[in-house]
Amino acid sequence: MDRWLIPGALGFLALAVLFAVVMLVYPFGGGERGGPPPPEPAAAASRGAPAPSPTVSASPLPSPTASTDSALVRNQATGLCLSVGGGDPQGAAAQLDNCGDRTNQRWRRVAVGDTVSLVNVASRKCLDINDKSADDRAKAQTWSCNKGTNQQWRVQPATGGSLLVSVNSGKCLDVPEGQGSPGTRLEQFTCHGRSNQVWVIG
């Protein structure tokens, strides 16, 4: 009887060892070997935050620039041009001269409200009536621009050109006695619209 008992006990022991090995390799309720699978990352975490849209700065507007256009101012009666005499341009005579393309004969029209100032290209001074006079035969000259009414002119249409009417006096830029030659000094005189007061600008 002891002969049968020993082999039976050995068989039972072998079964117990095999069962223990199976339990170690395949535990109940577990996932695959190596522990439960890691949780899947959230979709939002897998994507980076969207890059901000680039901002486009507006191009700066160009700065405004003063007009550099200039013109000759020609008297209809004489065919001579409004010019600046020599010497100190402060108070220099506004006079007639043979027309050319010299800068002392070229003028820029600068708007002052609904009137204009005539600025000489050479001296950068304005056509002016001496001492702000309102009298007939007051002399025309150039003077530092100051927006005074004796430097403001209304350009009024006339046959074949324009009258230059002083805002200060209401009188016209005039060639004395209707006749002139190079060097004749200009003046203001009561407007009558004859050719010695008519000017062609351009």
C-alpha cells in the first residue's frame, strides 16, 4: 500500500506546482502581461495650442509735400515778366524784365484760404505791397512771407489772362502808365482791366 501512496502524493504535488506557475503567468482579472494598458492621451493634449494669426501693420501714409510747381507771370501789355530786382531780397523791387527761365522770375502760388500768395523761387519771399498801403501807386516788392493781407492776391479772370487783386487794398498789380521796359517797378492801382493790369500765369 505504501507503494501506491508515494506515487499519488508526488502526482498531487506536481499538480500543485503546475497550478501555481499558471497563476503567476496568467493571473485572474489582469490584462496583458506588463500591467494594465496606459490611458490614451486626451486628443486636446496631443495637439499644441493653435498659433496666433500674424498681425499685419498698416503701411504709414506718405507725408504730405509742398508743391514745387512754379510759373512765369507775363504782363499782357508789355510781354515782359514779373521779376525781382537785385540786392537784398527783403524789400527788393517787384519789376519787369525780359522773360527767361531764371529763378528770380519764377513764382509759386501758395493757397491762403480762398486767395494766393506769390512766392518767388529764388528768394522764397512773397509779392507784397509796401507798408500795407491801400493807396494808388503804392510800390510792389518782395518781403518775408507772413500771410498778411498785403501779401494775399485774388486771381480774377480777365480777357486774355488774369487780374492780380490785392486783398488788403482791392487794387490791381499794375504797370505804371501802361508802358514799361526792363527794370520798370510795379505798383498797385485802381482796377480797370486794361492790358497793363492783365497777367498771363504759366
